[in-house]
Amino acid sequence: MLDHALLYHPQQQSLCRAGQPLVTVGSFRTKLQFESIMKSFEKILQAPNPRAEFQKLSDSLKDVIPLRQSRKHMNAMRFEKFDRAA
């Protein structure tokens, strides 16, 4: 679904109207993520209390980016076999 939505982004539409090849969804998504990070840094740097603003962003990212369990990396391992003191 995201692939189709990015076709309607103004930059993609501009390329399409100019008869130029569109950019890949992966590279476009990476560019948009980087732009978002830079806007966040700009907001932090312009804040009256940049440290507090950075901490607020840091705390919110913990809720936004969940860690997912791997289906392959040590999935079948039983950790009680490991000696924690070693």
C-alpha cells in the first residue's frame, strides 16, 4: 500500500510529468525518513531547552519503534542452558 501512496508524492508526480523515471520506493522512503530526522533535529536545536526537547523525542521513539522477535536468530535456543556467570 505504501508503494502506491508514494506514487502520488509531489516529487514523484513532478518526475512523471517531466517524463523522467520515477525513483525506487526504498530510496524514496529512506530520503523521507532522513528529511524527517533532520526536521526533528532542527526543532530540537531551535527549542528554548534543547536538552529537554531531545529527551522528549528519545522517550517517544521507544514507544514508536517496537522491537520484534526474530523468527530465525536463536529462536529455538533455550537460554536456561547458558551459565550466566561465565
